[in-house]
Amino acid sequence: MSIFLTELRETFLWDRDSRQGPLPPLLVFMTLVTGLVDAFSYLALGHVFVANMTGNVVLLGFALVGAPGFSLAASLVAIASFALGSVAGGRIGARYSKNRGLHLGSAAVVQSACLAAGVALAAASGSPITPGFRYGLIVMLAIAMGIQNATARKLAVPDLTTTVLTMTITGMTADSALGAGNGSKAGRRFVAVGTMLAGAVVGAAFIVHHSIVYPLVIALIVAAGVGTTARALGRSGPAWAASDA
């Protein structure tokens, strides 16, 4: 339990001399963005994910056999737009390959611009979202999440991919005492799972009981905050910002 609590603390209260610096808490906030945005896309855009491409491929399979409630076009547009965002994320990473703080900050700023476009489209469409606005939202949000995923992949902070939780949950359980492990990194993994769950809960609550725009507004504020903070902290070139590459 003491190791678990230590890992929780270290995820949010970083040591200036640590290799990852402030990247873990910043990526935790980006994990919250994933929960918010996918809650919006699945519940408001009609059974499509814009961040979780594993789930989206499964939904594409459902659509291919004509299962009701699933759209082949929406899934394909989401996957293609996510891939485009990943390309953009890769180019941002190449541009800031020497400074991980500026890398995350710049990527989050560009992502925020896409989220801002999503907020504008959702506000203009109203609820329910009309087909024209629906595809515009899928494109902008999937590009935003492609950028985020490409960035998290390049930063490679252990157990903080910001989107994919399958291996995180596997590691948390396989490395536990029940799995004949030592529970290594269970604290950070728990934070990642809990944060995405929180984002999904908050996003779904706003969509079901209030306004569909609110989850995107919160996601925009969080992403913009991460971008501003990462750029400010990384500008002076601290040790944690140096790339291993």
C-alpha cells in the first residue's frame, strides 16, 4: 500500500530531478480529455469514437455487416481523420524533437485549435446534431486526438498513453500479487484508468442532463492549459525536457 501511495504522489508531485519532470501530471490531464471527447463522440455523434481507434475498428466491423445504429461512413471518416492528426502530431514531434516540454506544449496548442473548432460546430448545430455538422465534428475531433496520441507515443512516459488502457489494465492486474507480481506502477496505472473514467462520466453527465457542448468546452480548457503549462516549463530547457533520441 505504501508503494501504491508513493506512486500516486509521484504522478502528480514531480521531483525536479526526475527524468519525466512534470510530464506525468500533464499527460494525466490529457487522459481526462480523451474521456470527455469520446463520451461526446459516442453519445452525441452516433456510435463512433474519435480517440479510441481500437473500439472504432470494432464499430466499423459492426457497420460492415449492417448492424443497426452504426455508420460505415462515420467510422471511416474518424479513422482517416485520426490518421491525418497522427501525421500532424509526428511532424510536430520532429520539429520539437530536442525539447519534450515544447513538444507537448506545441502539440496541445494545435490540438486546442481543433477542439475550439469542435466547440464552435457543436454550438452552431445544437442538439440533436445534424448530419452536416456531425461529420465536421468527427473530422476536427479525430484530428485533435490523433495529434494527442502521436505526441504521447513519442514522449513515451510509462503507463500514460492518454488513450489506450488495455495494456495499462493488463499490467495493473498481471503485476499484482494475485498475478504473482509485485504491483509495480499500480498507482500510476490506477490514476490513468480512473482519470479516463472520470472524463467519460463527466462528459456523459453533461450530454444526458445539460448541454452537449460542455464536454468539449472542458476538454478545450484542459488541453489549452496543458499546452500553456508545458511550453512555459520547457522553455528554459530543463533536464527532463531533453529527448533520449
